[in-house]
Amino acid sequence: MTNTDLPHESDTAAPGPDPHPSALRNPGFRLLIGAVAVSKLGTTVSSLAIPLTAILALHSPAGQVGLLAMLSTLAFLLIGLPAGAWVDRIRKRPVMIAADLVRAVLLGSVPAAWLLDCLTIQQLYLVVLLVGVATVFFDVATLSQLPELVGRGHLTQANAHLVTVDALTQVGGRSAGGFLVALLSAPTAVVIDAASYLWSAILLLRVRRAEPQPRNRHDSRLGCEIREGLRFVFGNPTLRAVALAGALTNLSIQLCQTMLPVLFARELSLSEGVIGLFFAAGGLGVLLGSLSARRLARRFGAGRMLWLMGLAIAPFGVLLALADRGPALWLAGVAWLITTYKVGIDNVIKVSFRQSVTPDHLLGRMNATMRVLLTGSLAIGSALAGLLGELASVRTALWFGGAGLATVWVPVFFSPLRTQRELPGPTSLG
């Protein structure tokens, strides 16, 4: 969820009235929405099933669970920047289809190994790492293709649809994941994710819209292109502030998201169904945030709304660290819902901003640079969660996560983004 997975120049935010018809009238976008929906539904199932496989089936300690979560996002740090440059050189849709097929095969190996009684934590490490590599290419290609597929006038609307789909699949996938784990066992539930990637590839193959060949600069080296993307992203104080706020949000949420299943399953002995329902509340929060983002941005201005919302959620991270049986569990669920509500707002406004200000030939590198920062923060958060869980306690990791969530508004407040209202057009390198 993060996801939270964000943007550059003049500054940003509140989308104005949309004079264009619905992006859903675009058949290519409808197929893209369908592909994203089925793959994310499977992903949310396995995001719970894979750590529960390590915890319940392989009896892994907190350190191994943290390492598993870190490896699932490490690929963005390892290959994110060159992946962006490569994606800028080629057509995006074939990259997305190939990534889907690779992920289907890798995840299908988990239930197969379980049935053959040879599943190990080392295999889970390898699977999540390689699935992460494929996800790097899929995510960068998807975000980079969107402006060409729907047109820049539809970006905010299209991103709102994508975030809404993401949230709906989190609600359904998290709760379904808990019940499927209880019904089928954690390793067997992973087969749902493998099948979803196959379905996603089939839908993408049906997109008939011709994708233009990117303009290749044959005299340009890969390293030079990566540096050009980095200069574009870090050359503006607003984008730097948004990147810092997003990275801090992701790191803090991942600290909580990695250790909460350990706390629930091992220390509180909650059932898989209850764990699934708790995390489904996070999906509901993202959904509500995505649905209200455009309206709030128009009314308050997106920059002001982003830091005010960040300040408002600051106290709720503490409730996650205090999660326990009884009323404390309900309070933690409410805190998780409110925290992810802010994530849903951010995902619509910030992603639309970064796409709108970036020229077509830099979209892949911009998206990859931001993904490295934001998803890299997830990897660091996972590793830190495992380290704190092993050396101190699970609740210590949750306290660190809560403290981070209390400060995510600061970079936005001390940046030009604080007063920005309108979504700008593409900017060039300075």
C-alpha cells in the first residue's frame, strides 16, 4: 500500500474541473483497469499469504519475516534507475505482459513446492526478489504509458480510477486472503496471485491501440540518461519535499505493516480471518481517500490539504503500537483506516502531478527515480522492522513506525507545495 506508492517543477496539485469525457470510455484504458484490478487482487492475497507462509508454515522468526518483506521491494533499489531508462527506449505494453508472465511462473512455484513438501524460506526469498524485479518493469511501464493512453487531460481522473481499483482490491484481497489461508493453507492461497497475473497478461494482449515507438537517442549512453532523469527529479525544491514526505510515509507504514502480522499471529494469537479483516480496513481507507481526493483538492488546494492531512493523522500511529486484544484492537483498526485514507489522497494527487509536469521522453526515468526512492523506503522499512523486532521487540518497531507517521507533513509544509493549487503542464530540464 503503500504505496504510496509521486512528482516536479512549478508545483502542484489541485486538479481543476475536468472538461473531458470519462476516461472509462477509452477501451484501452478499460482493459488496463481490468488488468490492474485482477493482478492487484491476487497481489493483495499473496501479500498476506506469503508472510503467513513464513510465520505459520515455516515457523520463521521476526528477522526472517522482515528480510522477506525487504527482499520483496529491494529490486527497486537495485535496478529501478536503469529500468526507467530502458523503459523510455521501448514500447511499454510488451514489457507489462512479459512481467505478468514471469510473476505468474515464479509465484506458481510456491504452492507447487509446498505440495511436494520441499518449500523453504530460501525459495520464498528468491521468489519475492525476482517477482520484485518484474514488478519494477511493470509499474514503471504502466505509469509511463498512461499519459499516452488516456491523454494528459484525463490524468487525474485516470489515476483516481486506478487508485480506487487498488483500494477495492485491497479491501477484497486482504479479507479474502485471510479466509483463503484459513481454508486452503497459506502456501496454497498464493496460487490465486499466480492466476491473476496470467489473466492480467491476457487482458493487456487485447489492447488494440497502437503504441508509438519511443524516440531513441542513439548517441546517448544509459548512464547519461539516468543522470538526466535524476537531475529532473531533484532539480526542484517542491519535488524534493514530496519525495522526502513519501519516502518517510512508506518507511513508517512498512515498519508497521511488517510487524503487525507477527504481533497478531504470534503474540495475540488472532485468527487468519481477523488479521485479513484488519488489513482490509487499510484498503477501505485508501478507497475513501481516492474517492474524496479530487473534491478536497479543489476546495482546499492540494498543497495545503496534503500537509494539513499529514498533521491531522500524526497521533494515530501511536494507536498502532498499542494494538492488543479487545478495544485496543478496534482503536488500532481505526488508526489504520485513517492512516491509509491519507495514503489514498496522496496517491491520486501526487502521481497526477508528477505525470503532468514530466515530458513524454522523461516519464520512464522520472517514474523509476521516484519508485526507487519510495519503494526503496519500503525495503529499508522492512529491514529495519526485522532488525528492531529481533534486537528489541515487535512493539519497538511499531513505535518507530508511529513516530515516523507523526512527522510526514513536515517536508511539505516547508516547501513551495504548501500554497500550490493548479496542476501544471510539462516542464523541461533547467
